[in-house]
Amino acid sequence: QVQLVESGGGSVQAGDSLRLSCAASGRTFSHYTMGWFRQAPGKEREFVAAISRNGGTTSYRDSAKGRFTISRDNAKNTVYLQMNSLKPEDTAVYYCAADSAMTYRDYERRVAASYDYWGQGTQVTVSS
């Protein structure tokens, strides 16, 4: 079992930045591929970004490229999502997720069903 706790959400203005954190406990963090997803009211959960076990490979949804950066610190059992130039359409609950798959496949990282463990989410609200 892996327990995931997100933090860092909040209410900001368009153009501002936020850094989300996801602290993991329970198992060896470096054994898990990590992902960030988000869900806006009335919409399905969607992929935002993912990072491989050692941090060497990352994936992003198109709208996040150039604005968001996913990173991890395996010594601190934490994955981060730095979000810059935020837009109102980024408003959602953001979830981190962990997957124990040994091989990083980009198309799998983009699918919520590929992940074994989920945090409770943190709200991000961006106003114009």
C-alpha cells in the first residue's frame, strides 16, 4: 500500500504560479511511476503529467507543455507539479497517483486506470 497526500492548491489569478506537492508513504517511493491528473466539475478526470521512477522520463498533456513541470525527489518521497502561467481552464481538483509498473510506457501513463494508488486531491482555482 502507498498513501499519497497532495498539498499546495489554492486560489490564484490568471498568470500566477502554484507548486503542488504529493507526499508518499508506505512503500519504497522510487519503485513507483507517478502521475498528476485533474478533474473539473462535470468533466472526466484527465491526465496532466507523469514521471518515471528515476525522474528521467516525463510526459505532459499538450496544454501543460511549456507551463507545467513535473519532478520528484526520491529522498523526500515527494513528487511535485510546478504550474506557471495558470489559466482559468486549469481550474480543477488535482490528484497524484502512483503505479508500480516496471516499464514506463507513455500511452499507459496517460490513462487513469493504469495507476494503483490515488491521493485525495487538492483544489486549484484560477480566476481571470
